[in-house]
Amino acid sequence: MSTKVESIILCEDVRKEITNKEILIGVYSGNIVVKSYPTMLRLNLWVELLPDSIGERSLHLKVDTPSGNPPIEIDFKMDVNDQITPGAVTIPKLAMNIERDGEIVISFKENDGEWAVVKRKKVMRGVVMSGGLAPN
């Protein structure tokens, strides 16, 4: 039994519609650019998972930040009971204190397996756009 991480999207919010669709708001498609350090990021992780078989599994995510603080570890269960199709889980409002340029590194493991890096997102200081306007 194994589960593959198909994708991880970092964003500001995830909302569920009455049609059971999810809306991802404030998606970080490139680098995360901040005005200054230290800064506190509050990120949601939208994680698409693909199991290879039916059954319950114990899954784990670990988020390391460039600040060198202890990693954030998230443990959750996934129960696949009828079809082997992709599913998504939202990890809401992770608070990360960022003190310098570097990478947010997200790792994944199933049960007691080995950690594997599944996402890297660069954090850097720079000009932060607001209101959709380019800086002067």
C-alpha cells in the first residue's frame, strides 16, 4: 500500500463551495516575496494524493522553514474505501515565522516510511506588489 503526492499548492486560503468544489485563494505560483524580516506567514497547504489501493493509511507531512525553527509536523489518516482515485486534503493556517531568505521544504511519508521531499518554495525579500499595480 502506498500513496503518491500528486501536487502541493501553497495559498492564503481554501474555501469549500456547496457543490463540494474547493476554491484556492492567493496561490503562490512562484517565489514567496516578503517586504521584510522577520515576517509571519500563514499558509494553507492543498495536497492532492493518489493512493494505489483501498484501505486506511497513516500519512505525515513535515514543513521546514529557512529560519531553522523546529519543523511543523502534520499527521493525518486517509481511508480509501471504494475507488482508487485522487483525493485532496487541506492543511489550514500553518503559521511560519520566517527570518531570512531560503526555502520552505515540504516532506512526506506514509506510515513509518522514509521522509521524501515533495515540494520546495523559495522565500525571498523584495518589492511586494499591492492592488495589482507595478511599483513606480
